[in-house]
Amino acid sequence: MTQSDVRGEKPAVEDTMSLAPKASGAPGGAGGGRRTGSTGSTNGPNGPNGAHRSHGSSGNRPRRGRRALRWSATVLSVVILGTAGAGYLYYQHLNGNIHKGQRSSGDAKARKTAANAAGQTPLNILLIGSDSRNSDENVKLGGAKYDRGSPPLGDVQMLIHLSADRKSAAMVSIPRDTRVDIPKCTDPDTGKVYPATNTIINETLARGGAGCTLATWENLTGVYIDHWITIDFAGVVKMADAIGGVDVCVKQNVWDRPTAAVSGGSGLKLTAGTHKVQGKQALQWLRTRHAWGSDPLRAKAQHMYLNSMIRTLKGQNVFTDTGRLMDLAEAATNSLTVSEEIGTPKKLYDLGMQLKSVPTDRITSLTMPNLQDPQNRDHLVPDATNADKMWQMLRDDVAFDKNGDAKESKKPTATAASTKAPSVSAGQLGVLVQNATGSATEAAVPARARAMATELGTKGYTRAAADTSSPTESAEKTVVEYPSADLQGDAQAVAKALGIPVGQVKQTTDVSGVTLVVGADWRDGTTYPKQSAPKAGDLPDNSDAINGSDTKQCMDVYAPYRW
């Protein structure tokens, strides 16, 4: 109803429109028209746009008119309020769809990256693809009925990193058969405690849920992970259908089927060229491994799919198309399980908008550099040197691409203003030294803690001592830790004495005093090796990186699976 609909009948509108909420941005009321008040109106009975009505033979008509207009305004109010109520109910419906869980369920020590000069921090989300067969739908899509009831495994694990300024992003996969250290985890639903172990990373989901997978990633990478999101077979199909299909490409005809040498297969069957896959076929693409030849190549195919999906969503303007957005919201809230901090439709929408803001040529997909596991040729281990370089880039929020402004790669560094004076002299300070030099590929260096405690003694820290109480978990990077603010200056002084960057001095409640944790990056020598600052786009050669704007990517099919 517009202002002209009630011209000449001020009282009726005044009595009923007060029931309706004002529309956003409209100073008067619904529809944005100026409200006809009791004073100052030019549209009243005696105004220039109205005619003076006399009480005569036609006196009944105004009453009927008033009743009709009063009824119309009441209906309008009900419609407006009803629509708002429906919106609220729909939001609650979406909210009820979402399954949530605890962010971390394991022992993890990663800390958030410091804010940039503008006060912004990176955002890290762990995406986990579950192979759960614990529903009829998942059994139908994934086969292996005998696995029903078994704890799900995390077959797809990918870290999505959004830079602090939200101008670049990275998607990093770790192949499911990579052997890593898994920390002690506690299942948040059952309370069952799983001891720390060393095995392939896809088992983390069965040892305390997604929170255990997150803790494992944090310990391996040193990257603080803000949230996790999991999706199962059925969820992939729903999301693929909601998107409407994604373009993928194969160089030869492919059929991922059982062979005489290898059982199983996803069932993917395509002719050479580009195809739009959705629904079950999209799931087959994401699950295919044998036809590509290896698990790392499966990760590459997944990256190609996700890059294509992002380009598709951007091309559809799905975030401004209400109908498409509702379809996607329905599919997403029904398909995803998320960590509790992002467990509302609004927070998921805001997350999607942040992802949408990154240009496709600033998105990089890659796989953690890896080597064949010396203990099992069917498994992998991290390529420590190259993987550590990549993790450092994530920790320091250095872009994986070279397409940004040169100024973006300049990160604020610690200055004298951020250091504090020691509270006691070196000879009075007790320093505990821990040996954490082991890695997935190398054992810890024997007596390394004792050697570094001796070195600290030569620098005046005569009360430094090696920790012999229990074995120390591996650490990728050397750090000096302290428990409270009054010991910050002392910890910084220890770091300075050994040449350790002040940025590697961390406060934590995990220690009771100043503690030097000698990591895998310092296996020999008594002066900390100088670390070259990573540069934007300087990625390891064996990371199999793909830029999000690259539309020419096409999978090569392993010969036994061509037809």
C-alpha cells in the first residue's frame, strides 16, 4: 500500500499502520512513503491533494470507505508481520539443520598469528570429508555395507586459509595416508580418551572426531585453526546438486572400476574432455583415486573441482540471487557439521561472503610436499624441509600467489618497542631445555637438550638444565615459552642470547617457567640458524600448486583405467 492509497483518510492509517514495523531505510513506514501524520500533512482532507467532505446525504460513504481502508491497512500489517515471522521461522529452520561440535578435542599448542598493522588476523578453516557409512544414504553412495557402524575416517582433509586482509586465499591438502603424530584426544560425545600415537592422518576422525583432526593439524603445522567443517557422501551430493554442476576435465576416457590387480573404485566414467558433474557423479570425481594413479593426484583433482566450483558460484552471483541462495543454504545446513563457533546460518553466510571476496587469481590450491614412508611404501610422510617452508608461509600470512600488490608481502616485524627488560639477571633465571627435534622422518637428536643447556651456561644462564622428566613431543619450530607476563623480558633475553627471533617467544600456560623447546629446525649447532623470510608465491616445487583462475587444468588418466 502506498501513500496515495490512503489519501484523505489519515485517522484510519494512523490507527493501524502502527502495528507494522518500519521498513529498513524508510523514514515513514512500509513501502518507504512518508507517513501521514496528524499535523503538517499536505494530503489531509483539506490539503491540496484532498477534497473537503461534507456531512450530507453521502455521509455514509466515508464511513464505509474508512472501514474498507482500515481493513486494508490491517491486512497489510498482518502481511508484513507474517512475512517477518516467516523469515524468522525459516532462519530457525536453517539453524535447526546445523549439527555442531567442539572445536578441538586434542592436545594442541598452536597460537594465532599476530594481527597485521591494520589489526586484522588470518582465518583458517579445516575442511574434512568423512567416509561415514552410518546411514542408508551413505551406504548406498559409498558401498561397503560391512563398514556400517564403524567410526568414520577423514579421507579428505584440506586447510582453507584466508589472509588477514582477505585479498588472497590458499587451500592446502594433506593426503589421507600420510603418517603423522596424532596427539592424545578425548571424544567429546563419549568421553573416551585416545592416547597419542603415530599413524596415518585419516584415522584422526575416529579418535575424537573433527576436533582431534584439528589438533593434529595444529601440531603438525604450527598454524592456529579457527574452525572445522565436515561433510559426508550424501552431503557432497546435496551441495553439488544445489550448485547446479561443476566443470571438470579429463585428457582420456576414464572409468574408475575394479581391475584384476586392484579392487574397488568410485565408478566415475567419462569420455575425454570437459564435463559438468553434479550429484553422485560429483562425488565419484572427488573420491576417485585409482584412475589418477595416487592419493596426492586425487587431492589435485579435488582442487580442480573446488576451483571450478568457486568460479561457478561467482559467475552465478549466487550470493545476490535469493532463490539460489536459499537452495544453497538449505543444502549447506543439511549437509555440514561445523565447529560450534560458526554454528549459525548467519555465521556461515558471513564466512561464505569472506570467501567470495577473494579474486580467483588470488586463490592457490596445493598439496603438502611429501615423501614415501620408509616404514610402509603405501604411505607417505611430510617432506619436512619443503612442508615446513609452506607452513611458515601460512603462519606468517604470506600469499601463495604472486598476483598481489608488492606492499602486501611486507609484514610487520617485532621491534624494540615490543621487547621488555629481564626481571632478573641471567645467573638467577632458571631455564628448562626440552629436546623436540624429532619429526615424522627423523628421530630426535640424542642429548640435544643437554647440549643446549650447556651452551646457555656459557652465556651466563648457569641455572639452565635439560628436561629429563619425560619424552618431549616433536616441534617443527624452536620456541622459547614463558607462563606469565612478568617473565616475558627474561624469555626474550634467552632467545636473543641464542639468536632466536623474538617472534618465536610465546606465552603459554603449558610451562611453569622459561622453557627453551629445541625444535626440528635446529638439530645441530649452538647458534640458531638464520631463517630467510618467505616471499609471496615462493612455493616448493613438489606442492603441485594450481591457481584458482586456471581453467585449462585437465586430469591425466592412469592407463589401466582408460577405456
